[in-house]
Amino acid sequence: MVWSDRIAAGSAFLAAVIAGFVLPDWMISLATIAFANGLVVLGLIVMWRAGLVSFGQALYYCMGGYAVALIGRWGGVTDALLLVLLGGLSAAGVAFVVGFLLARYREIFFAMLSLALSMILYGLLVKTESLGSTDGLNVTAPTFLGYAPHQEELLVALYFLVLVVCATAALLISAYFRSLAGALAIPVRDNELRVEFMGMSVSRLIHTKLVISGLLAGTGGALVALAIGHVDPNMSYWTTSGEFVFITILAGAGSVGAAFIGSLAFESVRSFAFTMLPQLWQMLLGSVLLLTILFLPQGLGSLIQRLHWGRKAKAP
Amino acid sequence: MNSPILSVRNLGKRFGLLFAARDITVSIPVQQTVGVIGANGAGKTTFINMITGHLRPTNGTIHFEGRDITGLPCRQIKGMGISRSFQVAQIFPSLTVFENMCTAAAIGRAPHTFIGHVCTPLRSRESVVEAETLLELFQIAPYRDRLAATLPQGIRKLLDIGMALAGSPRLLLLDEPTSGISIEEKFSLMQVIMSALNSRKCTVLFVEHDMDIIEGFAERVLAFYDGTVIADGTPAATLADPRVQTLISGPKVRCAVGAAAHV
Ligand SMILES: Nc1ncnc2c1ncn2[C@@H]1O[C@H](COP(=O)(O)OP(=O)(O)OP(=O)(O)O)[C@@H](O)[C@H]1O
Ligand SMILES: [Mg+2]
């Protein structure tokens, strides 16, 4: 990472931490959900760079959420960090298994197959009475290394947990993007034949990306489950996946930070539109997406890069 | 000339009823530069595809440095030290020239394990140095920061071959390195390629349609016709072979404007 990037990332993190102490509760809970969803978007960006669009991230998102609810209920685990880890890992496990199938498909077939898999989970959950059917399950309030906060305190504690998890994910994923396996995303998108001839296995590279994006989506789902205190089958419905793709287009695949900025922008626009124009909020979101595609085809993240270049251009 | 680096015995490939290659037996010593000629559809690319593991031979064996590599997947064969370039340059259009080369250099140096690929940075100091060196060697350093999609044909070819040379292969197979290049430019392009490959002490096999280039650069020539080798020897001997003249080189020489003046 360039120094200026590190400083920018560091100050963004610091600003987010300070915000946790000063902002009103409703904003904190909005940001908690937005940053947790940002993890799912980050996972989509990992695949997007290799030219793959998944319309089924809700599968892993829902897995992560249900894992938290069930492990809390049956296993008696209440520690938030442990629950989030287990939620992420169970989604990554699912991604590893379905990855053997998905890694063989590209483009629209990949998108639709991933959508189909998430709808199978939706169907199973709706049909299973012991998992709460369409009502879903409640998630017991988590503890933090023995500390058991309530109400506002819980809200703030979860916010900080989300911040820590997101910062860790952002650091690890930007290291991954700089690694050979991560940087080969664009070559894989451009010319798979050449990548194979250079001695790399394309299907293994893609399988790795699937597991990483499953892990991120599951972690996001686990955090959201803790924040809302409830999970239901809609977490796996295709519109949920569609929303994540929507945010990814809004954010752009240019940088790791874009995932979180894009997600925060989306949640803010949605909550604003929902209160101001209750009947028209979907139309407003649609217009935002349209404007993004028309005027910022590289997403909101490209605004940051433009600032960056502006600065570089001025330097002697 | 010492022990063979590549030795191919009774190699054959059948597509349905068509024999794209049959009964090819060739042995190539270390550091020889071998030219391959033959009309369109004679089986030259098929021959290369079998050695690099892109196609599985129907019969016969391939030994590289004494080891049997018949039917191994192309990834593994690349790892053992055989690399290739393509009839149509295979590069990554949305990366810059430098990024293309750096990717090839990084793959060439990375340990061949899954963890190795996740832990190796793309731009390690060594792979950046290797990429810069190869750009200089192939004289494409001035194009360093151009997107590969926007390159002229000759530069694409040089980049493709430069990428094949990253990771120091010991045998390099070039499929028509000068295809799509104008007659005037062919010779100088080939000169750049060959001096780069010779400086790396690579054994080279290249496919070429232009007999002047063959005479200028090959130490030995294999003539392919209908899937098999009909002549094998020094350029002078092979090109003088009456079967080669009637089946392969004859019409080509008459076509080539420059060559016609000499005949
Ligand atoms: N995958 C394939 N399936 C079926 N037939 C093939 C396949 N690949 C090559 N062939 C056939 O095998 C024969 C040899 O093809 P090859 O590409 O090796 O010729 P070549 O000598 O490289 O010709 P050119 O000078 O046009 O490149 C041709 O008749 C071709 O149609
Ligand atoms: Mg050919």
C-alpha cells in the first residue's frame, strides 16, 4: 500500500471509531448494518475482478446468520466474536463444497446457478418447522469476552465489533489483491487459456475466490443476525442477493474501501427514501443506480481514485 | 551437441478419421534452434500442442530431459521447463505491458503450491526486476505503460514471447512468431527474438512459413506434410529436398516477392 492510502484508511477507521461515541443510536445501528453488508459486497468485489457476478450471495449470508442463531440456541455459545467466526466458517464450508460445481461455470450460467443454490436454501428453510419456517428464529443477545451489555450499550458494542471485523477483513483482502493468487483475477477474466499455459490452475484460483467471498458473506450475515437479533428465510431470498449486486455496482470494484463506502451510501439513501417517500423509495433507489451506471461506471470508489490522481498530477 | 533435451517417438494424434499427426520421431539436442515448415493444416500446431500438454497424443511418447511427459497436463509441463508462444498472441488486454510481464515473471518464480500463490506478492522485487529485464531484452520497454489491448501487432508478438520466456524455460516452442507481420518487419522482429532467446541459452523450436527466415535463423529444419515429418536436416539440405520443394516451399518461394528476384 502507498503511504497516502494507509493514512486515508487509518483516518477513515479513526473517524468511524469516534462516530461510535458521538452519533445518535439510529445512525449507529444503520452504520452497523451497512458495514456488515459491506463485507458481503467485498466478497462480490473479489469475484467481480475475475469477471464473475454471483446472484446467490444470500446463500452464504443466510448460512452465517442461521449458524449464529442455531449455535447460540443449541450450543449455548454467547461470545459474539466466536459466533461471528463460526458463522463465517460455516458459510465458507458451504462455499467450499458448492465451489466444486460453481468453479466450472462462467457468466450468466454462474450467476443463475448461484441464484438457484440460494433459492434451494430458501425453500428448505421455509419448509422446516423446527427452524422456525417463515417466521425464522430469534438470536440471543451476545456477550463480549464475558461482558454482557444491554440496549444502547449492546448497540455500541456491536458497532465496534463490526468495525474491528471489517478493518481486519479490509487489511487481509487488500493483501490478497496484492498477492499473485489475488492479482491473477484480471488475467483470468482476460484470458484463461494463457493463465493455464503459464502453469496456474484457473479453476483452483476461482474456487479460492468463491470460498473467500463465502467467508465474507457469512461473516456479514452473522454480524447482521447479532445486530438485528433475528434471522428469517428472506436472508436467502434472491432479492437479497440482488441488493448486494446493486451495492457492488454502486461501489465499484476499484478498491477495498469502496465496498464499505458504497454500502453506507446505499443504506443511507434507502433509509432517507423510506422515511421521506414511503411509496416511492424503490423508484428513488432505481434512479440512483441508473445515474451511477451512466455517470460513474466504475462506481463511487472511482471518485476516491480521481481525487488521488488529481493529487498525483499536481506533484512535480 | 550432446544428449537430447526433447525426444519424441512415434507420436500420433487422430481427430475422428483425420490423422493430424502420425509417426513423428524427432530428437532435439540442447540449445539447438529448430525451424518447422509445412503447408497449412500439415500438423505443426498439433505437434506443439502435444508437447506442451494441450492435446493428449493418441499414440507415441514424449521425453523431456529424460523424463516421460506424455499426456501430462500443460500446467505440470510448464513447471518442468517447457514454455510456448502462440500463433495468435495470447496476452492480457486489460493489463499494461509491464503488468503482463510482471504477472508472467511472478508465476515463474512462485513456489508451485497453493499457499505459495497466496503468500507471494505479485510485485516482489525479484519479479519486477525480471519483468524489466525481459522488457529491455525484447526491446519493448518504451511500451511499458501502454495497455496491451492497444499494442501494434509486432509488439504483441514480442510481449507474448517475452512472457513465455519468464520463469527461464529450457525449451521454448514458438508457433509462427512472425505471423501477421509485414514482410519488411519480419526479419528484424526475428532478430530481436532470437538474440533474446540465445542470451538465455534456450533450446528453440519455431514454426515459420517464410523460407528466408528459416534459412536465416534455423540450424536445422523439420518439414511437415500431412501430419508427419518428410525431411529433417540442415536448412540447405531440407530446402533442397525435391519432396519439400514440390510439396511445401515451391509455391511459397514463387509467392514471396523478395525471394523471386533471387531465384
Ligand atoms: N481440435 C481439433 N479437432 C479436429 N481437427 C483438428 C483439431 N486441431 C487441428 N485439427 C486438424 O488437424 C490438422 C492439422 O492442424 P494444425 O493446426 O496442426 O495445422 P498447422 O500445420 O498448424 O497449420 P497452419 O499453418 O494453418 O497453422 C488440420 O487438418 C486441422 O483441421
Ligand atoms: Mg498452426
